[in-house]
Amino acid sequence: MVTVGLPSYLQQFADGNGRVELDAGGETVADVLKALGERYPGVRSRVVTEEGEIRPHINVFVDDRNCRFEKGLATSVPDGAEVLILAAVSGG
């Protein structure tokens, strides 16, 4: 079991849920996003590009690790992990 935390702008595509539990532990970020997209089709397309990469303005964390600095979508997601999807913050 994996818990996925969603930012407010994605919650509208997930029946208003800010947190979702998925049966996807022991897999990869790509597998978790695929399972999330199967349950809530509007979410995955807003996180992953048509080319299958995480969108530049999105950060995906597995527990406290940003998957951009790990193996990207191939980052492992252990059972019981929390996957957090966040909008990147930038500016000056």
C-alpha cells in the first residue's frame, strides 16, 4: 500500500481527495502514477508529459527523496511509502 499526496489543483481530478491510498508498493514512481491515472484519469496527464517524463513544473517525492535526483520515474517506491506530488516553486 502506498499513500499519494495531491496538491489542491489536482484534487479536483481525484474526487476532491488530498490523499489517496493505492495498492502499488514495491514498484516504481511510474507504476504508482499509472495506478493513480487508472483510478483518476485526469491526474496522470497533468503530472507526466506525452513523452512520459515528469512535467518540469512538478516535483514528485518518495518519502523525503525528490525522484528527479534519484532515478526519475524508475525510482523505487517501497511498500508503505508516501508519494507526494507538488508544484515546483520558483521566482525571485
